[in-house]
Amino acid sequence: MTPKQMTRVNMALAAVSGLALRLYLVLKFPVTDTGDGPFYIELAWNWLKNGVYGFPVYGKLTPVDMRVPGYPAFLASVFAFAGQSTKAAMIAQIFVDLATCFVIALIAARIAPEGSRRRVALGGLWLAALCPFTANYTAVILTETLVIFFTALAILVLLQTVPGSKDMNGAVMPARRGAFLSNPWFLGGLVAGFGTLVRPETPLLLFAASLVLLAKWWRPADWRKLVRAGLLMAIGLILPLIPWAARNWRTLHDVQFLAPRYSELPGEYTPLGFTAWTNTWMWRFRDVYLSQWKVNDEEIVISQLPPYAFDSDDERERVSDLIDEYNEALTIDPNLDQGFREIARQRTERSPLRTYLKIPALRTLTLWFTPRVELLPSSGHLWPVREEWQDDRRDFLVTLGLTAVNAIYLLLAAAGAWVARRRPGVALLIVFCIVRTLFFARFVETPEPRYVLECFPAVIALAAQVFTRRTLT
């Protein structure tokens, strides 16, 4: 068997293995009742059947801009052929995710030395195909699978701009300008723009690319190239958003290129004071269920909150009074919210490093170093070890196994980043992971581990670099 034939067989085996893993997850652990899942389904169905991108408000089907339309459009395209079948949508997501695996392999190959490109690409393909964390999200009605694909594709396109990167034949690719519509800066922005229609924080990739360019082209002689690249990315980014913004202006009389920051309806109050308070202490994902995700829906039980949510008995009593008031009406009005805002202000004044450094650092650990079992029938608990082992050994082993797998992927990525540290394009992957992590650790109110899954194309591509032949530099 020739090397090319062996490569094709290897690729086919990786694809079949990835398909089997995803089919198993879809058939065994499908999830349709997540917080956002039913909302996306309703948006897609109303759009498809009634021609209205919205949902009932006070009994009337009302246009909204609470979510960008990319993922509902994906669901609507599936529903148009398969009816309102979430299983069909999950099957479609399987093939999207498998396509992402091949894109990741191309990313890995692009930053590998010529003599190791095939080896590294196959390593990246296998790592992507067998990654349980990205595969798991094909079995849920959420945006992750689709936005990971757009993120990976945008990274691949942007790597074409890196001097010294290689094409698929191993030839060095010049940093070409090209025609406007084929310019990789423009195309990278365009793909990121379509990704933004799925999740509005997708432009963080372009921000990371801009930081890399700024570090490279900081001299005045290079400012023209810097401005040109920035403009091309910005134009590409905005073009896919224009129809959505035009719809919002025409239908809702609102200049909205993305979606409301807190997905609120017009005139709906957002309890930012309560969020400011939780931002001074909440870093574990399980605490989200006990506080943020209960607002306007369930009672909050103060005894379930961790001790570090309070600095003193007096503060605990003040918070208890506010929560009691909330529990009476299950809503946070501006006056009640002001009470939480004042406590948040005092806590930050007492310990600014806690709010601005410690909590984001702990959230970073939550985002990256978790078993990622939020979609599985598993507790995710490992401590105390003896009690968890005695209580449910199977649950403990699943959690421990996925924790170990997550650690292996991250350790391989760190090793691969070190191996490839001087190669063109590696800086973009690393800076993107850092930028996205900092954004969600500091500026987003809930530390959900799924928020860094969009970094996994970069993580896996870096991990694949450990398969570089040792004789090469």
C-alpha cells in the first residue's frame, strides 16, 4: 500500500470513528430541553411557518432581536425538509462537526513543517474526531457545533495571510494581497461575520488577529499594511450583518447589528446590580444554577450559596433580606437591584483584587479545567473522593475519565505550542485562546465551560504539533 493510500485509509478510519462517536452521543444522550434550546427551536419554527422571526409575547407572535439569526436559520433549513425534528437537526450537526474535524486537520498541517505535514494533519484529524467535548454538542440544540465550524474555517483562512505558511502541496505561501473578494483578510472577516450571526462574540478571533498584527507591524513603515488588513477584516465582518441590522431597523426601529447584551425584550429590566454582586464571588459553574439561572423564575435559597458569597454575618443578613424580598415576587425591580449593586460596590472596594483578578482567574480554571459533563447524566463531582466513590462509582469514573481526557488535550496543546513556538501562525492560535478566555472570565456573568469550546480548533491544531518528526525543527 502506497503512503497516499495509507493516508486515505487513515482519514477514512478517523472519519468513521468520529461518526460513530457522534451517533452514539446523539442516540444515547440527546438534549433538547436546555435553557436556550427550546427558544431556538421556536424561533426557527415561527420563522419557517409564519414568516416571523419571533415568539409569542402576551399571546401575540412578536418579532424580536434577542438572538442573532444564524442558528435558527440552520434549524429552519433542517425543519423545512424533516419537520420539527430535533433528531434531524442533531444528525445535520454531526456532519457539520465532522467537516470541522477536517478543517482542524488543515489548520494543523498549515503550521507544521513540510516533512511532517501529513503526519501532523492525521494526528489533528484523529484528535478532533475523537474529542468528546466538541462531539457532545452535536447532541444538543445549541449554537456550539455551528460556531466552532465557522471559527475553525476563519482561522484556516486567516492563516493564509501569514508569511511562511504552506499550501496543501507543501509550497511556501506568500503573504499575498490578491483581488479584494479573494483577499484572505477580507475572506477571514467574511467567515467571522457569518459566525457572528451564530454567536455574537465570534469577532474576538479578528481582535486576536489584530493584536498579532499590531505586535508585528508596530513600526510606522508598516502602518499602511496594518490599516489595510484591519479595514478588509472589518468590511468582511460587517457585510453578513447588514441584512440582519436592516431587518431590525425596519421591523423594530432599532440599530442592532448583533443582539441585546442580556437578550432582553424592549422595555424589560435587566438586574445588572445582581450580576455585579455575583461577579464578586461566583466562579464555579454549579453556583450558576443556584443564583443567576433562578432569577425571574425560581426562589433563591440563601443556604445553598457558598460561604465566600459573604464577607461577614452582617452582609449575609443584608443579602438574605434582599433575597427574601425577591422570593416574594420572583422578580428583581430597580429598587431591589440597587441593594445588590451597593453590596457589590462595597465588596469591590474592600477587595478590588478579588473582583478584578481572583474571581476571573478562578473562572478561567472553571472554563478550562472541568470534566465537561454538563450535557451528560453525571454529577461532575470528584470531591470528597471517598464519598463520591462510595455513592456512585460509575458516575465518579465517568467524571474522572473526562477530567483526564480534558487534561490530556490541554497538555498536548501546551506541548505542541512549545514545539511549534517559532512557526508562522502559532501566535494567532495562542492569542485567540487567551483573548476569548479573558473575555468570558471577566465580562460574562456565568462561567460556562462551553464558552471556550470555540478555542478547541486552535487547541487541537496545537496539540497535533507533537506529531512533528523529531529530526525537524
